[in-house]
Amino acid sequence: LDEQGLICAFCMDKLENNHHCTIDHLQPKSENPRENTFDYFNLLAVCEGKNPSETPLKGDLRHCNNKKDNNPIEVSPLEPTCEENFIFDAFGKIYPNPEENENAANTIEKLGLNSPILVRKRKEEIDRILFPFTVEFDDNRNIIESIRQITRQEALSILTTIDQRSGNQFKPFCITIKQVLQTLI
């Protein structure tokens, strides 16, 4: 968890050190049990792809470990250039980079990375960064909430730090936010 900055190796959502995360074998144990079961570099901390209510997810809601099952994926999150295989939009969706091969499309599908749950979470995080809330009070001490779009200078400032650790953790969906900011400035 610490090495990954407390984010899921597959979807980049925040991980907690509790029952909502698990260890996944990048290459399935069944392919080579002797090698793959205990190979440290084959183990990733990932989210279970469950609802916070613990209700099992079905169909297109499944993602990450819940969706992957025992299938290998083509694009490893351990590759230094992993993020170059994908494109994120401001609405929280992920697409294969057309300049790359079909491995990215297969990985998106196998991990359920466009699950409505993940798309919503990414969109919420993007909106939180791009359209920050300010809370002010009027003369009668009533709360006035205002939403504004960040300035270009603020976007550049966020870009310089978004994929760096704060303490021992990365910001959830940091690569998504980085790509979206880069397309906006």
C-alpha cells in the first residue's frame, strides 16, 4: 500500500488499509503457480471493486479485482510508460490511446475501467479540482456557496504537484486529473 501511495494499481482510486482492498496477482497464479504465487513483483494492491455497502456488483458495475478475476491484463501498471496507453476525458471516461495498440482497449475492458462507478468517481474528483467550492457568508451570516473555474496559473500549479506524493499517498485519480489539466491549458 505504501509503495503504491495508497491508490489502486488498476483504477487509481484511494485505498484504505482495510477490507476494501486486496492483493492481486498481475499474472495469474494458475499460469505458473510456483513463480507467480509469491513473486513480489507480481503482487499489486488493488480495490475489490465493491460498493461501500458491500453489495456485490454485477454486470458493467464490476471493476478492478472484482472484474479481472483470474485473467491476465495486457498493459501492466508496473510499466514506466503505462499511462501513455490511455486517454482520460473531463467526464471521467478512459479510452485507449489511438497511437498505441489494442492492448489498452483490452485492459480497459478486462478491468472494467469505464464502470459507471469509476466514471462517476473520476468526474467528481475532476470537478472538485477544476471547479472549487468557496464558502462565504452574507451580511445575515447565511452561507453562500460559489463555484468557480480554476485559472490557468492554478492549473499549472496543480500540474507540478498532482502526481507527487503528499505524505505517503498519491491523490486519487492523479493521472486522470493530470491529463485533463494538460488538455485544458
